[in-house]
Amino acid sequence: MSKDTIESRLVEKRVFKPSALFSKQARVGSAAQREKITRAAARDPERYWASEAKKLLWRKPWKKTLEWKPPFAKWFVGGALNVSENCLDRHLGGPRRNKAALIWEGEPGDSRTLTYQQLHRETCRFANALKSLGVKKGDRVAVYMPLVPEAAVAMLACARIGAVHSVVFGGFSADSLRDRIQDAKAKLVVTADGGFRKGQKFGLKQQVDDAVKDCPSVRKVVVLKRTDQPIAWHSERDVWWHEAVDGQSAVCDPVPLDAEHPLFILYTSGSTGKPKGVLHTTGGYLTVAASTVESVFDLKEPDVYWCTADVGWITGHSYVVYGPLAAGATTLMYEGAPTCPGPDRFWAIVEKYGVSVFYTAPTAIRAFIRLGDAHPNKHDLSSLRLLGTVGEPINPEAWAWYHRVIGGGRCPIVDTYWQTETGAIMISPLPGATPTKPGSATLAMPGIDAAVVDKDGKEVPHGTGGFLVVRKPWPSMLRTVYGDPARYKKQYFSEFGPKVYFTGDGARRDKDGYFWVLGRVDDVINVSGHRLSTMEVESALVGHPKVAEAAVVGMPHAVKGQGITAFVTLKGGLQPGNGTTRELVAAVEKAIGAIARPDRIRFTDALPKTRSGKIMRRLLRNVAAGEEVSGDTTTLEDFSAIAKLQADE
Ligand code: WTA
């Protein structure tokens, strides 16, 4: 980290108080009540978390709430439970039995509703299928699927038998999938022939075939028929989903699992090297996912709750599948693109199903602003009562538009800050209690000791920027980086000592103590709310035979939040030709996937470097943003590289 603190320029003065009507019906109905809960939780966090955990169904009580050997934590030690039982079976004894658990709409317009009873049945049958295909407790299962109900079924079925899922976003390339399968040594892959996106069929099975060639751990591939495209078939390895579940019993006892039994691995980008397998466990993860979905979204029995995330991201894990189902809510899933067949698809869905709670990302909101107010205005959005955002800082203008045009001025907005690693929401308004300010995630959730510190780990005064940390363990924190505890320590618990979790984000607090997250301080870029490591994109580029060196930086982008600029030097004497940019973009797509596609590639004879040979990305960030090169350039070996890039602009 180069700077002691972080500069922060944004000043936003508007305050939106929850309406008396909303507060009256909310679980937490006033700022004073929130403060009281937060104070009590701060005095005795273990007691607070124990009381939240007790709301779940435990097969065996825990002996010790927390065992903290920094930086390694165990929660609810000695306790046993099953996540799938908590999300399904627990609701079958009462009126939720026939409540919609999952409402799904496919992009072509097909739709399905699964009640709790039906989702339970499908999960049990698939869990039995997994068992008969040789999957045992502790085995890893990769899930590479379109956003269909079976993706949730696969996750819940793994949880039911104690298998550990690793969901890989369907937009990732075969190479990315291969790396993730290899790292986790997955025994089985669940996929589909393809899915629908932007009116087209896309394939998934081909990517699996390519990936699995180099994955000796994989014994079986289960394939869901979704698009009916022609696919290659390896009869000794591949099994159709419908054949695998055919004849399977709808009874499958949930296995009581140790609270610290791994629930899933989810790969995410860090500042260096290959993606990290963030490991979450059973009891602590579910406790916080369930507790936050209820308090932040203030869920009520009749709500239709729609979180637009894909299950390939943590938001899809915690707030499409596990959190809402543990809370007995109705969760909505939509398979396709927001603009298909028309730019009003999301609003048509809100109207059609009477969505009451809607949770999406700032990048989507910015895209909707560009499409114009006419599309949402065409639809009856009066069922909405609460809106949420996640993934990156939301610009106040986008917040105000969301509030006015989507929320009709009546819906509170919860701007929720959290990460793959934190498992659940860390900083957020409680909608009936917390006055909101556009652009601020407001206050730390009860039981979460978030702070802004300087480079020595000392809390900075309000108004000053610094590094966002969490000073006490919490139940849904990641337990380790899968197979690499040293990396876990180094990445999250070294900057400020082994007891303090470093988020990698900068933030400041205002005079009311509200948190304003300023974005990443490391080499991670946030494109459309998805974390990408500059290093990964660079190595994809350098993998191309023409490329000598590459430096990748984020640049401001009106819709995506950040876009990607790649500075590339070609090998000795080569000049970029007509197709070079296209070739390089294709190389990145192949290595990572379309989400990492550079927005701009700039060829240069030399990259700006320090005397010790380190690329000075800070300067390139200035160049990419079209700004003056600022700060210290005295360590720069040769200023002409920068001067030339600026002159080329
Ligand atoms: C950013 C997504 C500002 C932040 C759940 C974090 C946010 C990274 C917010 C995690 C927010 C997420 N305001 N920034 N409300 N939410 N971020 O792991 O930089 O995909 O570190 O988890 O997104 O991204 P991840």
C-alpha cells in the first residue's frame, strides 16, 4: 500500500428518513432501537451471535460459541446442523409447506414455481442421485450452470449430504473452470447443455468437456437438458440429470454436520496470482446469512423477494439461495438478460409476480438510467416496498434515480456493503431504522466491529479516509483460502496484525459515523460489481505469443463502474496489426471469460517502471483516466514512457 490514508472528495448532504409507516411495521423500527441492539452486541458479541444462531435448527447444541486462535476462528464448536434441513425441512411442518420457495422465470418466458415441499422433494432426489454417483461427505462438487432452479437444487443437495460445492459462474471460460476444478479437486461436475442469454442459446457442456480433459479428479459429469442443443457425449462419464434422478427416492435424511464442516468454496479474485478459494463453513455462515436477510430486507411472510444476482457469485449464494430459504421466504430467480426481449424485462417481472423487495447492483441501475424512464414507467411497480444495492459504491445520482423512478419515492434503499469473504452483509441500513444518505452504506451491522484505520492500524478521526477493517471475528467470516492457509493469513490478516481482518477497501466515516466505502486500495478492479484481479488479466495477455509485457488498470466507466485498460508492449520489433487488438481480447476471453474483456488496449514501446523494474500502475491509472499524472514520479526510471502515452491520447 502506497498511501497512508485515502483521499475522499465526495460530499453528499441529502438524508432520507424511513417513513413512519415503514418504521411501524419493521422489525427494527427506530435508530434508537438499532443502537440499543448494536450496543448490546458490541458488549458481548458471542452472546449476540449465539442468540442469532439459536434461531436455526440444531441437531446437537454447541459447547463453545467461539474459539479464536488468530487468525483462525471456529464458531459454535461441537454443534451439529444441516443447512439443507434448515432451508427446507424446517418449513414443512406448517403453512409454509405449500408456500412458493422459488419462483423462476426463464429468459424465453417459461416459468416454474416450486413450493417448499416441491423444492425439498427435488433436493432429496438429486441428493440421492449424487450419492449413487459416488459422492460422499467432504467430496467437492463443481456446479457450472445457467440460472435455473436446478442450480439451487444442486447446491442444497450437496449441503444435504455434506458434499462441498464450488459454484463457477457460467460466464467463465473453460480455462477458468479447469483451474477451479483442479484447485478444489472436484469429483463431479454439475452442468447443463446450455442456457439462454440475450435471446441466444449459449453452451456450457463444451466448456466442461474442454476443462475436464485436464482434471483427473472428475469422475462424473451430470448434464441438465435446458436448451436441447447438440452436445458431445462421453457415455462412461456423462449422465443426464433427468436420468440420474429417475427412480430416486424423495426421502434423503439430512446428515447432521459439524458446525465447522465446509459448506462451499467460492473462487474470487485477489490482488495477486490465481483466484482464491474462499472457504465457508456450515453453522456460522448460515447464522449470519439468515439473520441479515431478515433484518436488512425486513422480510415478511407475504414478500416476493428478488435478488438479481447469479448463483455464481456470493450474492447468489447468501441472498438468492441460503439466506432467503433459511428465512422461509419466496425467492425469485430470473435466468436471462435485463434487456431481453425488451429493455423493460425486469419491470415486467416485478409487475407479473408482484415483487416487493428488489436487490440489484449499481451497474444495473446505471444501465437502466441510460435506457430511460419510459421502461419502468410502463409498468405497475407499486408492489415494491424496499430496494437494495450491492457490489460497488453507488453514485448518489444513481441512488436518487433508483429511489424516485423504481421506488416511487416511497421505498427505502438498503446499500449493503460486504464481500465474498465476509459471507454476509457487514455494513447496511436497517430499512425501518436508519436514515439513509445516497452513497453511504451507513452503519456496521450489530455484532460487526468495522473501523477505518491508518497504516499503523489506528482508528482515524471521522472525516478522514483510511483502510476498512473488521476488528473482531464474526460467524460468517471465511475460514481459510482452500488449501492455502498461508495465503489466507497474508491476504487478510497481515497488514494490521493477525487479529484484524483487512477488507482491501478504503473508506471514511462522516460526522454521524456513517461509512462511505471508497473502493479497492489494491490491484483489484471492480467491473460491473465483479472483482477481477489486474494480475489475472495481465497473465492472460502475456500468454499471447506476440505480447512481451502488459499492465492492466481500471478506469472510470459510466455503466460498469470501472472498465479495463490494458497497456501492452509487443515482442521485439512487432507492430500491432489490424487484428491484434481483437486477438488479445480473445486471449483474455479464453483465459478468464467475457467479463474480463478489456475495454481498451493501448500499445506502447515501454511501460513506466521504477528503477527496480516494477511497473508503476498508479501512473498508468492516471493516464487511463485521462488525468494529469500526479504524485511522486521521482522513482520512475524513464519519464518518456509516460510522456509518450499522454501525448498519444
Ligand atoms: C465492493 C460482493 C461499496 C467492495 C458482495 C468489496 C461495495 C467488493 C459494496 C466485494 C457497497 C460491495 N458499497 N462497495 N455496498 N458492496 N462492494 O466479493 O470493494 O464480489 O470489497 O462481494 O465489492 O466484492 P464481492
